[in-house]
Amino acid sequence: MVIKETTGAVDGTAAGTAAGVRYVALPPAHGPTDRLVLLWHLVGQPGTPEDMATALPLHDVPAWRVYPALPATTPPDTAGANPITDWYAPLVESSVAAVPALLDHLRDRLGTTPAPVDLVGGSAGGHIALLTAARRLTPVRRIAVVNPAVTAEAVVDASTAHHGLHHDWTPAARDAARDLDVLAHTPHWPAPLLVVRGDQEYPEFRPVQDALHAAVPGSRLVQIPGLAHPLVSHTDLIDAEVTAWLA
């Protein structure tokens, strides 16, 4: 597949499509490097690669920072639609499945050699980063997630409480949720983990984030005062924490 270069919406970025996934990439500020960081945006805000690159540019991380796009879908609101099987699970699973091919094409285009990558994401993007590492789809150096989704059950609970989303736990939905459970992978966690959380994070997300932190040896949990679930404030503090973890 050919990667198409275009002019990015953020100054200094390259933009294109690789392995069917649109992305923007920030070049390393300190000269050539083989390091790659993949950073997935949220379903909410920041909700595009360009917005995520603006919110968390990680300028001082000596690596290519690549921001893949999540599939452009919205939660179903029609009768009979299931938010897990018809929306959330396909969004996460397709993004995770694209990672190996995406990395192959990026390395070819950017002229980098295979090396362990860093993974970053917020909310659903954090879920993608965590599952990519947990399933060992590529060697991972470090992981940093911000207000991450950790289980599908927590996503349903938060969506019901805060967004009025209706959900029925069908057998198919429970099967899909089981596959998305990051906590099931913690006994053999592959890489150092940073969890950044706002002190106004969804109450439904906090228990599974705490469980993830407790289950991964050596992981670090940082709480940002005043930060709610969307990454629309305090991004300078988040950027500093993630930069320190990766750099």
C-alpha cells in the first residue's frame, strides 16, 4: 500500500494514509532516530490526529510521534443496535489489528529500522494502546495512557451514566467485552506503564484504572488536579508527565 504524503493541519507535521489508517506525524526535533511513538486520540476531545498532536506534541521526546486516526464512527442510537458489538468493540479491535501493518509502512516511509515502540493514548485511544501492548503485536518499550478505558464494562457504565447510552448485555456483547479486558493480561505485562488520570475522571473508570496500576509491577499512577475525562485542559501538565516517562 502506498503512503500518500499531504500537508498536515499542524505546523511541521507530515500527513498520510498507511495500512488504511490516516495519520499525522511530528518529526524528531533532535535529528534522525529509529524511535517511533504511536499516540491515539479520544472518541471525544481531542478527537482527531491533528487535535491530539496539538494537545500532546511531546516535542522533547527524541522520536517520530505518529497520531493514527480512530475509525470515524459514532455510538449507535437506533433501536436494536448494541453499543459494544456494533460500535465500541469494532472501533478498538480494528485499530489494534492495524498496528503491525501500520508500523511496517511507517518504517518504510520514515526510514526507521524495527525497534521497540512507545504507545500512548487517551480514553478509547488508551484502550487501544493497552491492548496493543498486552497482545504483544509488536515489541513495546514504554506505555503511557491518559484517562484510559480499561474494560468495556466501564465504558458502558460511564456512557450510561453520563451520556444516556442504552445497552443490553447480550451473550455476544459479553464475549466481545471479555476480549477487551486489559486486566486479564496483567499477570504477564510486557512493558513499563504510566497511567495519567484527572481527579475529575469518570467515577466508573477509576476502579479499573486503580486495578490496572495495582496489578502491573512498577507502574506509575499520576493524578492531575482539575482534569476531567476529555483532554481539553491541563494538557501542558499531561505532556510534561508523558514526555518525562518516554524521554
